[in-house]
Amino acid sequence: MKCSLCKREAVYEARYSGSSLCEIHLRESVERRVRSEIRKQAGLGSSRTTIAVAVSGGKDSSVALYLMHKILSKRKNTEIFAVTVDEGINGYRDSGIESARKLCDRLGIEHNVLSFRETFGSTLDEIVEKDQETIPCSHCGPMRRDVMNRLAEEVEADYMALGINLDDYAQSVLMNVVKGDYERLIRMAPHENMREGMVRRILPLIRIPEKEAVLYAILSGIEYDHGWCPYFERAQRNSFRETVEKFEDEYPGSRFAILNFSEKLRKNSSLHSDGEIGKCTICGRPSSSEMCPVCRRMEKLKTR
Ligand code: SF4
């Protein structure tokens, strides 16, 4: 199989576009889409901008950090920090943090780590031990968002970049549709405007299918952690992952279609991600209800 753009051997077949790409053109294609998304989502002008990149040490966030650095490091008015959340998951998170640290050292980027233990007094493992009924990801998601916001505040970030790829994004859109959660669908990142007290999230890999992110990492010599979270099997997302894969297999281009559909929906919605937001009565952090989701969980766990 030859590359559609030159005579070299292709390393990848993109069924969604009908093209085959060699190593060089695949990397160029990934970089072009990421550059365009950064420009579109963060609209970097002449003013000073600080971006916190959330890095777990896995493939997507490592590729996101590497590309943000490659694309933005020559800009004098843009500063990049890496931030990592340590949930406290035995046998998993430590190796991810180590991979993130090594990549940051290689790129010369400051790396900031904050743990659930430091922030909430308990690790995720301890919380799961106390509450065995709740799916661990239901605890982990809001707590991680909270810690990431704290890290972004610490480095005074204007934006928080997340390594969410096209497959992840299509799964999240479908999850919100199936739950009938229109508000959450409309308020998904990337955020055009931001709610007071919260850092705008951008998704540089939103148009990069998972397989392309893996190939990009391998072809660019980016070392990442290959471990899987032990709670992954219980994640609700798994059935959506299978559904999106099945759609893509039967109808190539489905993931892009889901993304484009959600973008049009968000653009034409009267609901927006900006506007006033209240404060949690317990921790004082931004919250749309009296008690933020994290404090609600911690209060409930106290009774166990
Ligand atoms: Fe957290 Fe679930 Fe991801 Fe594990 S799989 S890190 S529990 S969100």
C-alpha cells in the first residue's frame, strides 16, 4: 500500500477519508489538525497566554503535551505548564506520573503534581474501599476536575488543554445523548467562553482518532505509560466505546460526523458555557448548586 501523497510505503489507512499515509505525511497531517484546533480554540493573539496541559502519562495526554510544545514553544508570549492529578490508584498511577515526569524533563516543561490525598484527605482507592456500590469513575471524574482546576489556578493558566481524542469525544457526546443530558452536551469542552472562576478547557486532539494518536506517539519516539486503570472495567464509557467502534467500522467517518453534529448543535444553542456561577457553601469553589459534586460525595462518605 502506497501513500496517497507520495511514493513511500503507507503506515496507515484512514478509511474515513479514503487515504493512505506514509510516516511523514501522517505526522504532518496530525500536526496540521492540532495546530488548526489550537488556533481555533485558544485564538492565541499577541497577549501573554499561559496554558496548563493535563498529563496523565498515557498516550493521548503525552502526545498533546509534545505537540503543544512543538507548536507553541517558539512563541515568546506563550507559557506551557504540565499538570498531573495523582488519584492514588495503587499499581497504576505511579508509573503514569513517572512517564509524565520524564517527558516534561525531555521537553524542559515545569511539571506540577497534586494528589487526591493532599486535596481531599483520601486516595481514590480508600474512597472505593468505603463505597463499593458506586462506580469508581463517578467519584474520580468530578474530583479530578476539581484538582485540575486547582492546579490550573496554581500556575495562573488561561487555558487547560486536555488530551481527549476524537474517539473519546464521540463517546462523550453519545453518553450525554443517551442520558438525555442536553445541558452537559452543550457545555462540553472546548469552551468558547468561560464561567467565572473556571479555566477554559481546550482539546487539541479533538480531530485526531485514537489510532492516529498511538501511531504519532510511536513514530515520534514519545514514551508513554501503557498501564490500564484497574477500575476501567467498571466504567460506563466502555459500552459507548464499543458502540462508537462498531459505527466507525460499519460507517467510516461516524466519529467525525458525531463531532460535527455536536459542534453545530452547540453553536446554535441558546444555552452557553459562559455566565454567572454560584459558589459551593462548603468549599467555596465555583458550583452551579449549593454544594459542589465533590463536597456532596465527601459528605456522603463521612456517614459510611
Ligand atoms: Fe479514574 Fe475511571 Fe479513569 Fe480510573 S478509569 S482513572 S477511576 S476515571
